Amino acid sequence: AEEEAKKVYIYFGSQTGTAEQFSSDIKDDCDAAGIAAEIIDLEEFDEERFCTHKNVIMVVATYGEGEPTDNAVQFSRWLKEDADAGCLSGMKFTVMGLGNTQYALFNAMGVLCEEKFQALGAEVFYPRGVGNDAEDIEQDFQDWRDGGLMEKLQAVVSGDSGATRQRKSSMSADVPTPDDVLKKLSLEIALHPTEKEARVAVDASVHDGGASTLEKFFCSATRAKVSKVYQLRQQADLPQGLSTVHVDLDCTGTGLTYQTADNANILPENPPELVQWFAEKLGVVDQLGSYMSFKKGPHASSIVVKKPWRAPCTVEEALRRYLDLSLLPPKRVLAEFCAFLTSESEHSILLALLRDDAALKALRAHDFALSFREFWDIYLSSIQIDISVFLQICLRQTARPYTISSSAQEHPSVVGVTVSMVRSPLDKEGSWLGKLKEMEANGLVPAGGAAKLEASRKYDGITSTWLSTRLKAGDEVLVKIAASSFRLPKDATKPVAMVAAGTGIAPMRAFLREFSLEKQQQVGKKMLFFGCQHKERDFLYKDEIQETLDKGVLTAFIPAFSRMQEKKVYVQHKLKEHGDEVKQLFADKGVLYICGANAMGNDVYGVLRDLGLNVEKLKKDKRIIEELWG
């Protein structure tokens, strides 16, 4: 019991690996402070064991519309429905909640944990942290850690607030040495000219499956073939980023199943020119076709280690598919790259940058958006790093969620998604160039660094650009299905209203396909409010919508073409015009679905409240179902 009182359990709920990495950072802090700690994946949650813990740190992300991450679903259900009163009495805890303010229910899991734990008898020992991925989630976490977490934890486990072992602030921590980095690697990666030779060089202590949340995705995702890609806009302009496509993935024979309007988590691919650029920098252009074999490294801490992705795998595939080569890596990864710089001046400048949180944050800002390639060009020109090390420390690629726009009833083995290209010009006359020159003058950028950036820069969303511009029939895509809140009423006689703007049409298109399959039974009214700029430019699924109207499947279609008149008209304006019909829909026990940007959703809720409707109660009763972002 005394040993249990001095031990800390760190549980993580993670969808993209961030919560998992933060848990590892906390464990490192505990090790440095002499505190016994154990990290546990919430997928391994055991109710009886959990209730015996005395000291717990929860690092939990919120997924989608306030949902738990896939590995925390069972834990969330227990917390909400099955936990016995008082079962956490005697526990002291804190929570680091992760989320994104682009979604309506920001940080819902963090809030749930704090409220429910206290209701079940546990006591907070340190204030809840809030990480926002729409801003700087790494900095949010760092601020929370450095606010006194270890000092409070030492007091809790020792009963002595004057505990002497202090953790160095992560803000002033030194960059690791190459030996420090190598000691954290669990694998040695060798390259072979043929797949056969790579298969022969097998280490029995290296198992399949992936060690982290993201690597588990790589190893378990379905490999689907693209059967169709077609443009949805009447006027597309790729250079301007004006492209919206429908993509059909053929999952025949894969065992993948889904429900209409579920989410498809799709793993993006890096562009060929970016793969080639990094291959040149790493000196492996001639080895892109070589196959990897994995061997347990001398510093591995466990008997069995996991492959990071499926084997056999070429260097080219790993660079293209499994590594994030576009986004600027987090500070901890940049610090590991810094360890391999051979130029003292570059090393000292990068070290200064890593210690200047404001400057590092400026490089990540939306109007600057420094890419990994640009950062490498400016800061890492003297790096000497082995491909085996690079493959292990480089940030893993993250799958992006898309609401499925196909009907599982119509085509159970076809997953359709609707993708709009994301492209933003980065104006050099704006803030980024001046900021970089200022940083160079202050010794935070190597001499001549600002001149290395191209005059004309743009930000391209890696997934949307890949799907919109390079994907073709026959290509392979890694995908996993996640449940969504969008479900049609089981009673087909209930009326349905759908409100969507832009690619928010995706789940509504899936519903329309489903409605078209219904037998000639009595069905409820079906209304669709849809907003876009112009009926001859970006009217998505125009012909399909017209067909459902002609067949009587859709009772009413109310478009809002915002740029076709002097005064802009949006879906919320059209909803207000049809207020009496909307009120009647709810009186008839109907359901309203909303999908699109947060701003649109908030305006829609404003209209509904003006109509005298109790929005909060309707949402609670699942009579209003939303999927909002951005």
C-alpha cells in the first residue's frame, strides 16, 4: 500500500499520438525526479485496477464532436454510466486535456474526466491543463508542465512539500547529445537491395503491430483501391486551390464495414518532389528502392519491440507514406535533429531558437507556416544523420478524418469522400518576411537564412492537395473507419431537415443516396438547405440533388448562392425565411442535421433561438445533430 501511494499512473487517450507523446514526456520528468511512474494506454483500462490507484495523471484528447478517442471509448462509457459512487475515494489526480477550438465541443473529454473524477470521490492535486491544437498545443502543454506539476507531484507522493529534487524547466532544457538520442531508439534499421534479402534478415524479437498510436494505425488500416475520382465544381482552378473532388474507395474483400455518414480516417501521402528532396538531403537517392529490415537495438528497454509500419517496406514508401515531411515538427523533435548538427554556429543559433518560445511560435503561425523543408534549408544545412535514425525520430504522418458521403446501404463495399483543396497564399509583403529578417538580426536565424525562402510561398493542405490533384483510379489508400454522430432516425416517417455549406454537403449526400433506396412506404418530409458561392461554379452534387428532387425523394431544396446577388445570402438567412416550416418539423418530432463551419453553425443556432426553439434541449435529445469545424 505504501508503494502504491508513491507511484504515479499516467493514462492517455490519443487519436493522433500527441497525448501519448505528452504522457511519455511526463514519465521522463517523473524519472528525473525519482518518482515511480507507469504509462497506460486507455485501451488497456481495467476498472478494478484503476480504482486502487492513489495518484493519477490523465492526458486525454477529444475527438470529433466531443467524443472520446478510439482507445478511450470503453473508459468513457464506464465513467459516464458504470462507475460506482465513491469508487475513486482516496485518489489524487490531474488532467491535461487536448482538443481543437475549431470544433464545437472543445476539450470535452478533459472536462468530463475532471468533473466525473471529483464526483466519484477523487481530489484534484494540480489544475487541469488545456491544449489547443488550433494554436500551439506543444506550448500549452509545456506551460502546464512548467507551472509546477512535478513539485506538486513530489509533494503528493512524499507527503513533503519541501521535496528537494527539482526538474529543470523544459524551456531551458539543453539539447540532447547524439548519444542521448541513440539511447532512446528501440530499433536498428538496415537496407537491402531486394525484398527477399530483407525478409531473410528477420529478428524474432521485433514484432508487427506498431509501438505508438500512429504506428498502430499504419499497421491496422485497410488498404483500399481508388475506383473513381471526379471533379464536383463546375469551374475548377487548381492554381488558385479551387478544386473539390469526390473519391470512391473500393474496399471489396478487405473486411471493412461502415455505416452511412461515418468518418473515414485517411492517411495522406507526401508529394514525389518532397520525397526526392529529403532523399537527396539524407543521401539515399540511390536507395529509395531498397527494402528495410528491423532489428532490436542495443538500447531497447523491453524484450519485444514493434515495427513502426508494415514490412516489407521500401525507403521510398516510408518517406512517402509514414513520415510527416511537410509540417514543422514539435520542439522535442527539432531538439533531437539539433543534436546532429556539425556546425557550431548553426547549433548555437538553433539552440537559441528552441529556447525562445515566442520566436518558435511565430514560425508556426498561420501567416508564416514555415514548412519542415524550409526549416531544414535554413537551420539544418550542416546536419549529418543516418537514415535509420531519421526514420525513427521523424514525426509520424497523421490520418485526416473525412465524413463519408456514400451510402452503406447502396454500396456497402465503397467508401466515398468529398474533398475540397486547401491552398493559402503566404504574402511576403505581409508579416512573415519582416519577422524572419528581424529574427536573423537578433541571432535567431543563420546569416542569409531569410534569403533562402522563395519569394512566392503558399500553404497547401497535404491531404486535400494529394486527393484533389494527384490521386487516380487504381492508387492505394490507407483508411480506417470511425463512428460519427450522424445517424438517420430509425422511424422513416419522421421529417428530416439538413443544413450544409460547402463540403458540409458530404453526409447529406450520403443521406440522399439512402433516401433514394427507401421503398414506396410512407416517408417523412425531407428538406435540404445548401450554401455555396454560385450555382454555375461550386454547386456540389448539382445533378444528383436535382435528380432526388425530380424523383420526389427530396421534398424541398432551398439553396443559398452567396455571390449571385449584391448582398450575400447564406443558409442561415434561408433557414430564417422558412422558419415556420422548421418549427413545424420539430413539432412533428423531426430531426435537424447541420454540417459545415463553426461560424455557420453558430448563426444557424441564432436563427433557431430567434424562432423560440430550445436549442440545448433539442441537441441533448439528439433532435439537432451537428458536425462543425474551422
